[in-house]
Amino acid sequence: MITMKDIRRHCSEKKGVIEDFPFDTSTLVFRVGPRIFLLTDIDAETLRINLKCDPFLSLELRGRYPQITPGYHMNKKHWNTVLLDGAIPDNEVYRLIDHSYELVLGGLKRRDRERVEAM
């Protein structure tokens, strides 16, 4: 089962990723350039992460895994909340984190994307 430590390690291996707490002291945010690709509440009893996702893939994932729901406090079309209780295979969770990162990276302004890619 994936832990917060695993998420931090996986995200830190990506170019241009920074962590911060822009909203409060418990909502940890991972950004690529200036944009968020993953959020989580570090104080929650059960680990959940919010990830950006292609809308069509979101529908498929929500149908396949009851642990994937529309993004809590996010745009429900473009974000999912993923409950990390061990039911979703670890490699699938990492794939979803990578997908979110790539979507956000691809949506950056060219100047910001080039800065990240040059790192």
C-alpha cells in the first residue's frame, strides 16, 4: 500500500516539482511550475490524493474503482479523489500521478514548460 512517503519520493523524482502548503497547514500541494497536479491532507486518517485527470479516463476509472471519486473541492470533470486503501494496485496509482503531472506540464505556458524541461 502506498504511503505519504512513497508519494513524496515519487513526485520529487519529477522535473520541476515543488511542495508547499498554500491553503493551510495540512493541505500538502505538489506543483509543476506554478500549477498544482496533486493535493492531499496530511492530517487525514486515511490517505487520499486529488489528481488531475482526462475527463474520459476519469469516467472509466470511477467505474472501475469505487476508491476513485469526483475530486473533493475540485472541478469534478477534471479532478479525481483517490482513496489509497490498498485496493488500487500501486503501479496504477503511480500511473495516475504521472498522468496528472503530464497533463499539468502540458498545459503550462511555453516559457514555464521550457524552464521545467531544462531542469
